[in-house]
Amino acid sequence: MADEATLRLEEGRRLLDGGDPEAAVRILASLTGHPDAELAGEAWLLIGTARYRTDDEPGALTAWQAAASAGGRSAWLGWRSMAEQQVRDGDVEAAIASYREADL
């Protein structure tokens, strides 16, 4: 049986996939400080995606940076997502640094 935090993560993902990014962020925000780095990192990744989908690129970048910093399996995708946004923003030097971090 899944624990409450895992169920909230799944609900946030379902809301995001269903086209309700604002509701997803409300559910996922409570998971960002979770002691399990895997769970917290995944929550930050999903929040970044939700913010990106609502045209909040700075907010998405901040969330992806938090996912990268959380460690765990989500860190790689956090760095990659950061790099992709930095390319879109025209910040090539920062993007190169983020891609390098992802490859470590």
C-alpha cells in the first residue's frame, strides 16, 4: 500500500497530466520538503513542468534547480531541464554548465 506522500505525488502527476497545472502545484508543494530526496525531487520536477506549462519560465527554472539540488534520481533531469530553459533564455554559458553537471 502506498503511503500518503506517494499518493499525493501521484495525484499531482494526474492533475498535471489532466491539464490542471495550478491544482497540481497546490498538491505537490507540500512534498518539496519531504525527507525522502527521491520524492521531494520528483515533486520539484513536476512543479517545474507545471510552471513551464503556465508560461512561468523563471518559476520553472527555480523548481528544476531545486530538483537538481535535491539529489536522487531526479537530479539528472533537473539539471537537463534547467539547461534546456537556459538555452531558451539565451544563457548559453549557464546551459553548458548545467549540461556538464547533468553528465557528472
